[in-house]
Amino acid sequence: MMAVGEFMVEPISTALAGIALVRSSVAFIKDNIDTCKDIGSIMGAIDNVFQGEKEINQKRFSDDRFGVKNVAQEVIDAKLAQEQMYEISQLIDNRFGHGTWQFILAERKKRIDEEKERVKQEKAKKAMAHREMMDNVRLMFIVAGVILVCVIVLFAGLTYAADFGRTYEGKLPREQKYTTCRLIKSEWYEKDMNKRAYDPSYKCTYEHPQGKPDIQITTGPRFNCPRTLSCKRKK
């Protein structure tokens, strides 16, 4: 151990990992537990113990964990780490009072949970921002679609208006070649009552909107004259 002022510097290499990190950190704690003024002086070493144990467990459940040699070594390292952890828990409770180690565990768990919650909330914010962005994109597509439909309808209306209001050149479309004639007279086709018994048809006279002559038609038996008739325009 080296001292700078009143602070102890932990001579633990950052290259150490797993059980080696646990052993070196525990050795540092043992060497300084009786002389440190507060637990903050050895908290770095305690953190390294937790880190080493975490690395041991991660290695146990990695992809390369099925070899017999790997299994045996990893199980031994995990048990050694647990023993070392128990040993420093006793040393810390004896030096700083009973319950100190449990307080450390509780505080560490609290900070881990807070970090997990922070990460969870951060992910939730990103997910919400993504949903809002997608909603805005969908809204833009809907608005663009509505505008496109309106443009198409407007264009179709203008085209129809231009076509319908074109100058007459002597050739009308089929639907403009006919007009409506109105019924002005309805009478029996057969004047003779005896003949009418066999042919009860009507003779219908219609007035053409373009003037004389009127149009006459006959109906079949038992049919009355319709009030209007679609008739051809006069040239």
C-alpha cells in the first residue's frame, strides 16, 4: 500500500480480472482494514471484489462453458470468490460495526436498481419519441393523400366543366340528342266498344318542347300512357 497525504492508493492493476481481481482486492483490504480511518478508504477495493465476482459469473455462463476443465475451474473460482466475500464481510463488520456489510450490500443494490430504472426510463423515452415520429409520418401521409384526392377531384371537375361547356359544333353527345316530351292527351285506340274489348290500348299524344308536330304512340293492352316520354331532338 502507498499513501498520498491521508489517502491510500490501491496497488491493483486494471488488467486483473475474475478471481485474480478478487484475491488482490481482498489482500489490499486485509492489509489496510486496521489502519484506515473510514470505509471510504477501501471502497475502491470493495468495488473490485464485486466486479471480480461479476466477471467470474459471466464467464460461467458464457458460450465456452461446457468443457470439463472450464466447468471445474469456474465452479472453484465461484466458491473461492464467495469465501473471500464472506471473509471481508466479517473484517468490515468487526472494524466498523455490525451491519456495515449489509448496509453496503443494500446501498449497492439501491444504486444498481436506480441505474436500471434510469436506463428503463431512457428506453421508454426513446420508444415514445419513436412512436411520436411514426405518428407524425403517418399523419403526413394521410394529409398528402387527402390533398392528392382533392387535386384529382378538382382536376376531374375542371375537365368535365371544360368538356360540358365546349362550343357547339353540330355534333352532340348521345345523351344530348334526346329531350323530354310531355303528355297532353290520352284516349282509347279503338273507338268501337266491341273492338275495344279485344284491344284495350291507348293512343297517347305528346307535346315536343321544340314545337309542332306532336308525337303520338300507342300502348299495349292494359297499359296507360306515361306522363313523359324521351324523344329525339329535332334538327
